Amino acid sequence: MRIAVFISIFLTLYGLIHSYAFLKVRYAFSLSRWGSISLALLMTFMVLCPILIRVLERYGMHSVPKVLAYAGYTWMGLLFLFVCTALIIDVYALLLSVIARISHWDPGQWMPSSRVTFFIPLAVAVFVGIYGQIEALHIRTERIVIKSPKIPEKLGRLRIVQISDVHLGLIIGEWRLERILKEVRRAQPDILVSTGDLLDGQINDISRMADKIGAIRTPYGKYAVTGNHEFYAGIGRSLAFTEEAGFTVLRGEKREIPGLIVMAGVDDATTNLFGSHERISEKELLSDLPEDRFVVLLKHRPLVESGCEGLFDLQLSGHTHGGQIFPFSLIIKLLYPIDRGLLPLRDGAFLYVNRGSGTWGPPMRFLVPPEVSIIDLVHGR
């Protein structure tokens, strides 16, 4: 039922965006009746395209949904950029009209024509879209150092490398994965973690990608938690892939690395929609841990559960993608306490949010490059 509600909301919002773009095209070119009908049919198909892709994947198809994914999700990104730019111009035109009416002034050449309000957003969307596809390929490493007296002084440094929101699937394949893993290997992690959305969709022939990740060796293991897309792709298949890649999946569980730290992890809240696994509360999971051990909590969404203050030292999360495409990042900032980077918490702990190592939907990023995080834990105050 909740999935149906989500799909309904998505189709409604996506349909409204297409309706706005439809009107911009129609007014710019004074389309004939048949031209309007043809454009409406095209846009209706593009609205339904993400749903169609999932359905075709469910039936085991690969080539057709892959083509549709590139076309449909690229369209989604370009449309978002077009609509954002067009809205800015329309707001400008509206303000100009209000001022002109109040002051009895003729705005004349200052008022943009219907074609100007179409071609400027189109040019911005194409230019930013091309740049965004290039930016999505360039993985950046973000380095942070966290000092704690709980880290054994004789250890020197414990390096955790975090990947998140890779979204392996129809668009993110072996070539893109290799670019991410190149940065992981270069960092020489002691521990590798994945904070959800490693998979995206029911793709075929994923064992080679699991082997690539599995080939990375770490002295103290690899740990992962589920994200929402693990459930969308099929939780059984997702868990099998993640474990084949060498990760220990923490589903309301904790693992002590003797003499060093404690790794804990929880399922994404999406499990409540599918009823596949009873989700343990973070407070229940963390409440009986020794206070002298440094606790790392892996959780897909960057939200700190009430009552968990002081029960962990570092929470590693993802999910937000940092907004992925500006200005969508401004909306994400309203939904979460932090959309990317490091947030000190009141209890002396930290929340770190990875802005995503891959992409979801549009294969592009704008002002939000993909990331592999390097977290060095050292002894200190």
C-alpha cells in the first residue's frame, strides 16, 4: 500500500513538471493540434518511463531497459534543469508585470518573449547536463581525521574507507565501479564500509562486479548496511550480492574488532514497507556496549535516532547524494540536519554523510561531485 502511495506521488509530481514544460514548448512554437497531441504522448511516455524500466527488469530483460534508463534518466535530469531555469525567468517576468502595473510603466524590451523563456532554459539544461555527466565520472576523495582517547595509542591510525550510494545497475556498471574502486585501493583501507544503496535494480550478470569488490582485502574486514534501493532491487538478491562482495551485512547487529573498535549497523527504514526483517532500534542495539570502546554506527539515512546520544562515537551515512544536481541540493538541506560532510553532535560524537559514490536516476552531477570518504581514527582528545 505504501509503495502504491509513493508511486502515485512520484507520478503526480513528475507529471506536473512535464505539464509545465509542455506549456513552455506550446507557447514558444504555437503548436498545432496534432503537434500538441504528439508532444503530450511523448511526455506521457517519459513520465511512465521509470516505472516501465522497473517492470521490464522484473521480467529479466536487460538491453531494452538499459537503453530506456539512459534515455529516460538523462531526460529527467535535463528536464529538472530546464524547469528550474524557466521558473526563475517566469518569476522575473511576473515581478516585472507587477511593477509595470503598479507604476503604469511599459516594460517593453525588458519583458522576455515566450521563445526567450524556452531557449534560455534549454541552453542552460543542455550545457549543465553535459558538464554534469563529466562531473559524475570524477571521483573525489574526502579526508577527515577524528581523534578519540578510545582509539588505542599504540595503533597509530585506523583507516575506514566509506563508499555509499553506488547504485550498481543499468547505468552504473563495471567501468564506473572500477573508477570508484581505484580510489578505494589507493586509500589502503583497514576497514571498508558501504552505507547502503550498493545495488539498484534487478540487473543480470552481477557476479563479476561482486568479484571486483571482493578482490579488495582489508586487515579488519568489510561491513555494509542496507539502503532503500536494496529493498527495491529485491532484498534477497541484494544481500547475496553484498555478501559475495565480501561484506558482513549488519542488520541490527554489532561486531567487535578485538582491542580496536565496535562496528554496528541497522537496516534502512524501508524494511518496514516490505516486512522482510524486524528492524531493531538503534538505542536497543547500542545500549549495552562498553563505554571505553569507540563505536562506529553504519546507517543509510543521516538521521540520529532520539535517545542514542552518547551511545556511539561516529555515525557514517549516505542517502542524500548531497542533492546530486544543484539546486535540488537546497531541498535536501531542508530534509536532513546535514546533507554532506561532517557534523559534530552535542554529545561529542560525529555524523559523517558521504555524498554518494555513484548516481541515481540522471547519470549526472552538478556542483556535487561523487565521493569516496577516508576517515582516519587516531588517538587523542
